[in-house]
Amino acid sequence: TQARLKVIPKLNKAVVNELKDLGFKQSRFDASLTSSNVRANSGQIQIHNSGVDKVDFQFGPNPGEPMRPLKRIASSGEMARVMLALKSVLAEQDRVPVLVFDEVDANVGGETGKVVGLKMQEIGKRRQVISITHLAPVAASAPHHFLVEKLTESNRTTSEIRELNEKDRVKEIARMLAGET
């Protein structure tokens, strides 16, 4: 608990800095820690199924609005970018070998999309990153590309995945940008 209390202010500051890059120029973030109290009569500590401490992420994406629990107020795009900010900050600390981001660029424009791609590229230097994206600047940041397509044959739909070579990669990113090949 003491170690967590010591690092939370640093974590909060680092996440807010990452969020600025991801399009949340004036957002606020707070990882608040609640610890179980010793019961007065029995002297026992109440332990939750996740441990003695409980962490709750508070988020204020807009100026003038109070911070609220992230899980209650964030859109899917906001949630994805907050998680990307957290993973960017924690990339040096955690031991998770593979990170999967499913449309982390939801509701994001070009400039922010480029930053999202670059952040994932940076994480990819230390971890395997798999990203499902429809945004060209995010895709362009990756060193390897796979195309997932749905195919229908004999009234049956299947999905096919194939790795793209350099020429097909350029064509696919162009298609993502303009809807043309």
C-alpha cells in the first residue's frame, strides 16, 4: 500500500502527459487508492478478491467538469486512448509480452491517429503489439500488416487473414486513406 501511494502521483502525472499527446489537451486523470481498514474489534484486515488495495481510475476529459469513474463516463474511444496512455507509461514496468488494441483509434482524427500509431510503435519496441485499425496513420506506423477480409461462399461467411507484402501494404494504406486502391 505504501509503495502504491508513493508512485500514484507520478503515475497520474505521466498518464496526463500521455493523454495530452492523444488529443486530451486539458484532461485530468487520477488513480485513487482505497485500502482496507483494520477492523476495530477483531484486528483483522478485510481482503478483497483482488487484494487489500482497490484502485479506481477517475477521469475528467473536459475542462469545467468534475472527474468521475473512468468505467462509467468514458466512450469506447476515450477508454481505448486512456488504456493506451496507461500502457505507454507502464510499458517499462509490466511483464505482459503481448498487447492487443482493438480499434484504439475509435473516434480519432488524423493528427491524433498519427500519435496513437507512434505510441504503439514505441510500445512495440519492448512488447508484441497487435492492433486492429481502420485508420491509415495508425496502420502506417506498424512494421508488419495483415489484412482481414470476410468472404461469402455458398451462403457461408468466413474470415481470411493474410500478411501483406510492401506493395500490398502501400495499396491498403492508400485504400484506407481515400477508399481507393
